[in-house]
Amino acid sequence: MVEHDSPMRMRHTTKMTDVEKTIGELIAENLVDNDATLQMGIGNIPDSVLAALKDHKDLGIHSEMFSDGVVDLVEAGCVTNHHKKVLPGKIVGSFCIGSKKLYDFLDNKPFVLMGDVQWVNYSPIIAQNPKVTAINSCIEVDLTGQVAADSIGTRMYSGFGGQVDFLRGAAICPEAGKPILALPATTKRGESKIIPVLKVGAGVVTTRAHVHYIVTEYGIAYLFGKSLRQRAHALIQVAHPDHREGLEKAAFERLKCMPSP
């Protein structure tokens, strides 16, 4: 071990958009229960959910990573970890990145446990907690529910981290788990993020077999257990209105039937 003293690396953040705030409010109001155990990815969408949870009670945290939004919920009394089955009373994570406020919060806090990632991200461990609610973002979704989260076509955009581990943990949670993926309906250039097929070369991070909830600013689509035509219909309903007609035509061409609920 070598002693080293230098400023901690801070997370660069951008101002939260109205679209991201709307997505956060939709998830917080409709999909997060009191007493839920939360996992959140990194970025403005997970942060927007945390910002909208100020009226919730007795939330718990078991997450690969967390950032400043968790600090605000602890200080507001919303996060207590009382109902967790795995290390009750403790926030569990494996790493964090944020502002000086976050690092000051972590200093000398025995109720925060940073564990080995292979244990923190182990789906059967995750699933032992009550109402596991995994909130992650993604890049694009095709009309059958295939999810690209780490690449735009062949270009790598990021890693996918613990997304699959926690979505699976929430799915097998015996007590009302909710695996959630969220994204704005369009890119900054107005292109739909719900698309007929993924871009050539895009990696499928979460398969259509594992997808449950897809959330955009236009609503919540529940896909699990549905046929392809039902999935296409649900996703088109949460796509941007300007793109819905084109997506319906593309769905008919791909599936040889009209999308229907």
C-alpha cells in the first residue's frame, strides 16, 4: 500500500432536462413503492427518479453504484434501509462517484457498506431484498424489446455495468420486484429511440426475454409475457407522437401483422 493524497475525482453532470424530470416523476409515482429496495444506474434519468422520491418512506439502497441523489434522500429521512433483508439498516454499494457533498457524506459512515462487486451484483443476493426496484437507462429499444445500452451501432458508448444483474435480481424478487429501463423518446436531433430494429452492430445488453418496464416521457410500457405484436403496440404508445405512424408501418412490415394490445 502506498499513501497518496490528492483531490477525489468529481462526476461531471449536466442540467436535468424537462423530459428527464418527467420520466423520473412517472417512475417515482407509478413504479416505486414505499419500503422498496432501490438500485439505480448512473446519469440524469436515475438521478431524476431519486429527486422525485421525497415523499416516499423507508426506502433501502442495494446498488452497484450510487451518487449524490441518495444523500438527499437520506437527509430527507426517505432512506432508512429498515425493511431490507440483506444487511438491514445499511446502504450497500460497490463504488460511487459524485460531488464533494457525496464524499463528505461517506466519510466515517458505518451504515454505508461498500462490498465486493461480485457479491453486491449477485442476482440471488439482490432478490432477497423486498420490492427490488432496478432503475437503469438505455440508448435504444427495438419494437420487440431488444435493448441496446452500451453501443450506438458498432461504436462503443459506455459499459453496461450491473444492468443485467439488477434487472434479473428485481425480476426474481418474490416480493413485487420491478425491473425498469428508461430513455427519452427521441435523440437531441429528433430521431426516435424506439426503432424497428437495432442499428447494425449494436450490442443487445438486455434481451427481450428479460425486459419488463420501458419508460419514456410519454408513459410506461410493460412488455413481459407479451407477444411481439403486443410489445410493438405498447412501445409505439410511448414513442414520440411524430414517429408513431412510421413505427406502425415498420412493425407491420417486420411482423406481418398490425400491432395490437
